[in-house]
Amino acid sequence: MSHYYFDGQGKAFRPMVVLLMSRACNFHHGAAENSLALPSQRRISMIAEMIHTASLVHDDVIDEADTRRGKACVSYLHGQRKAILTGDYILTVSSMALAAIGNKDVVILLSQVIEDLVRGEFMQLGTKEDEDERFAHYLKKTFKKTASLLAHSCRAVAVLSGSSKDVQEVAYQYGKNLGIAFQLVDDMLDFMSTEELMGKPTAADLKLGLATAPVLFAAEKYPELNAMIMRRFSEPGDVELAREAVTKTDSLQQARILAEQYCREAVRQIQQLAPSPEREALVTLTQKVLNRKK
Ligand code: GRG
């Protein structure tokens, strides 16, 4: 069961970012001749994907999902108890791999990710009563659920490259901004994409009671959405009305503009490193995140 998702069908976005960041930092730190990722940095890239995969397995239990990556999810096939243990097992093996690197600072960074993932998931279970606090709550949740893993893994490989605190901060800020943009696009795609392409049902967030950026923007024009957000779209017709409000307004465009702002900041950060093919790839990646369809 723990091997089930390691079949090459995921996008492997996190390991790709971590490996590029490793090489960009190594290059910046003076390894111009040979900026290949170190074995410890390669391990971080694998650990990042393992933590991500463990959280997906648990997420599908929480959401009672049927499908993931276009196939039946572990909890659907084997039941919730085995899925929880499978997620625990993947997380355990990733922790063993992390400890084996033997760097205390890196252990602290990646442990923070696990705390953030759980806290982010808890934040998602609640809805802020005060409408003015909802967007800030959403962005904080987004950082914890999605961006923290990229931010902390990028910082970890910068630490392993022997980089200065300033470069470590650049790596962290790149991962954080790219991660928030990635989730904003994910939330847009939930309204735009087809089930076939995403490998999971569309408008899934609304059906789960979640108000993401597009709905929060739409609520500025249609204040009647606020009552639906508060009751987590639980009454008949709520999901359809919210979906309609998103289509009738420019809220998807607003979400895109916000994602673009985060990508611009990611680019501004990474451009502080010495120019290298990997640094350029990290710049290009921000465009790919904005234009992705799945
Ligand atoms: C067991 C570590 C652990 C955590 C438990 C359930 C939970 C707490 C956290 C859930 C976090 C979660 C599922 C965040 C969503 C992040 C996200 C954008 C997933 C989709 O990522 P993609 O598009 O997926 O990169 P692929 O399938 O390509 O890997």
C-alpha cells in the first residue's frame, strides 16, 4: 500500500524544485565547476515527496475521497484504518531517512513542515466568523498546508550547501512564494478543470465546505455568499450558487493576479543568487506554475 503512489504518476513538483534549488545554491556557493546535488540534498528531495505523499493518503481519509491521481485512493481500496497506517508508515520511513542525514538543523526544518501540515489541516476544518479575517486565515492555512513544505525543504538544501543565512532566507522565500502561488492555482483549477484532467472531482472544495480564494473574492460582490461560507455550503443549492457567483464575477482573474504577485516575489528572491541554468529553471518554473492545467 505504501508503494502505491510511488508509480511515477505524480508530477514530482516538490523534488524537482528541491533539486533545482540545491544546484542553484551549490553554484552560488562556489561549486561552479560541479554544482550537482549532494547525496544529502537528493535525500531531502525524496523526503519532501514522501511527506507530501503521506499527507495525501491522510487527506483522502479526512475528505472521504474516492480517487487520487486518476486512480482509486488507498482509503477507498483498503479502508480508512489501513490508509491511516499507510500514511503513518510513509511518514516514519521519511523520518528515518531524515535522521540518517545527521544534520540537526535540517531535522528541525522538516519537523516544522509536519507540524504545519497538521495545523493547516485543522485550520481548514474551521471557518472564521469575522468576514474580514477570512482571507488572512485562508492565506495562513495555504502557507501551512502547501507552502511550508517547499519553503522548509528549500531552506534545508541551502543549509546543506553550506550557504550563508542570507542565501538560506532567499531559498525559503522562493519556496514560500512559489508554494502559495501553486495552491492559489490549485484552487482556481478546482473551478476550471475537468475531472478527467485533474484525476479528482471538480468543485471538490465547495463540496467539502471549503471557501478558497475564488469564492472569497466572489463574496466581495455577492455578500449573500457569506452565509453559505459560514454554513460551509451545506444546504441544497449552495454549491451551485457559489459556483455560479464565481463564474459571473472576475474572481478567478483576481486569484490569478494574486498568484502572479507571489510568483513575481519568488522570482525577485531567486534572482539574488548567482546566475546559473538552475536559477533560470526556477524562474521559468514560476510561469509553469501559473499556466499549469493539472
Ligand atoms: C501525515 C504529514 C501528514 C499530515 C497530515 C492530512 C494532512 C495532515 C495534511 C494535508 C495536506 C495536503 C493534502 C495539502 C494539499 C497540497 C496539494 C496542493 C496537493 C496536490 O499536490 P500536487 O498537485 O499533487 O503536486 P501530485 O499528485 O502531482 O503530487
